[in-house]
Amino acid sequence: MSNTNKSYSVDHTNVGTLLHWIEEDKIGLPEMQRPFVWKSVQVRDLIDSLYRGYPIGFIVTWQNPDAALKNGSKGQNKEIIIDGQQRITALKAALEGHKIVDDKYLSKRIYIAFNPTTEEFATRSAAIAKDPKWIPDISIFNQPSFDEFEYVINNSQSLGLPGNKLNAIIQKLKAISESEIGVINLDSKLPIDQVTDIFNRINQKGTRLSSADFAMSRLSSDVTHHGNDLRKEIEYFIQIYNDSVLADNIKQMDPDFADSEYYQHIAWAKNENTTIFDPDFGDLLHICLGIGFLRGRLSQLISLISGRDFETKTYTEEAMAKSYQKLNETIQYVLNESNFKRYILLLKSLGIVDKNYAKLPDSYTNFG
């Protein structure tokens, strides 16, 4: 008997197609602009699994209901990846040579090397880079300019393999992009709370998806209404506010954003140093939701920026545009230097010297 309440579908695609969808912006991948938490050896193990034909699990995607346009047509909300972002970021880094962002907001490459004689993968070291028996960077095989015939002629001797053997190895390496990966597509009509619950039930590593994480991912997937700029403004503010050294790293990593009005609005944070009030991005989203929309649940913020009209219970582009305009105004108000510093002075006037000593809950300072 079929389950009529099924809230998902399961498809299969290959790694190359999935990465192409990311490149074409059909699927949002916010992790490419956020610190990459995997270790290099985890990236190596992922590539090794694909090379050996092992499964690497499913990714989970969700697309909010399409917002209705004034002319009656539907505006496409970008599909976002709920689970599997780190794996896809790792694949883009190893196979296509994309830089990742480390925890200091510095862009860097992850080089996965390969020994064609032993068919062994390794993270590239100085010794491996000098060893002629190793191919120091497997991403070269996925570059548009790569010429297989020329590579075999020029490298078969140094790698110690006959041309036909090396060519077969290269074909096997390139076939990684043809490896199948499962895609679980969550029903677009699922409420945000259920999408979060589904993630937390199927995730095997114990990582919990919070409404704040979900909201930041939703913002990342929006370019039309500057949602990604607002996401960066909040996230970079938190990083700079907690560690002023990161300001220069962020400017170097994301120069276009550093030249924008969004960054100029938060640049003052690098000169601020207080332990009285140190919100994370979840706190700031809650504050903005309360001030701008008089609401308290972040799932409601996700609905608002997805185009939810709470009166008509429909999704419209007009409602989405209004929500983004209100959110933009509220974020600028909350992160305004004068407003922020005046609130810090208010806390000090109450006798609060250090939040830790005062045992003051985050919710109290957020509400204030």
C-alpha cells in the first residue's frame, strides 16, 4: 500500500550534474561563502569512496512554494540544500579547484593528490608535491583546457606507467563526476517547522539544524532582494565584533561586499570591544524579527522572506518584497553604530559590567 502522506520524492543524479546546478545557481549553496568545517582528510576520504564506487549518502533539498506574481505567473524560489552542504563544498573544492573559506575567513585551496601506481589518495604535502610518483592535484582533470592525450605523453614516464595504463587511470578519475548521488526532494508545501524536524531526524551526525541556520540559508539563496547581502552583513558583523582581526580577512576574501554599503554600515564593529552584549546571528535575527515584524519565532521570519502573506495564507512576490524591505530597514536600525552603542551604555548604566558575572540570559539582553 502506498503512503499518501509522503512528503518527499527521491531522485538520483550524478555528481557532475549536481555541481553544474550549483554553478548555474539553480540550487543555493551558502556553505561556499561560509567557513568550511571539514578536515582535509575527510575530503580525501570522500573522493576515495567515490573512486571505489562506494555510496556517499543522500543530499536533501527543499524549495519553498513559488511566490505568485502580479501577472498570475509563478516566481521561482531557489531550491536550497538542507543536508549535504559540506559534502558538495568538498566535491567542488577537490574536483573543480574551488577555494574554501576557513575559520579565519581566509580563502584557500584544498589539494587532493593521487598516486596512480597504488591508486591511493592523500592530502597534498610538501613531500608529495615533490614526488614524481604522485599527481599533486586531481582537479586538473576537470579543467576545460585539460588535454588527456598530451598529459599521457608528457607524464607517463615520470609517473612510471605505460601510456595506456595511465590513460585508463585518468578515465577512472574523471568518472568520479559520473558517480550517482541520491537526492531527497522535500515537498514545497511542507511548513518550515516540519522541514527542520525532518532534517534533525535523518541527520546521522547529531548536527542539529536550528531555525536560525535555516533562516541564514534562506537569505543566502536570495539575490533579487539582496537577501545574501543581508545575510553577509549579519554574519560578518558577528565575526568582526568578536574578533577585529577578521575584518581585514573578510575584506580580502570578499572585496565586492567590502565595497558595498552593507559592509560600510558594520565596519565600525572592529573598533568595539565589550563583553556585555555579544549576540550571535540567531540573536540578531530574533531582535530584527521582534522589532520589525512584532513576531517571535524564526520560522515565521523564514515564511515572511519566502513570500508568505499571513492574511491570505498564500505566497506572493509582493509580500516577499515587502518583507525584505522591512527586514533591510530593521537590520540597518539594529546594527546602526549609534543605536548599538547607546544600548551598551544603557546596560552599563544598569550596573552590568560583564554579562558572564551578571548571569544575564541572552533572551533578556535581546529583548532589551
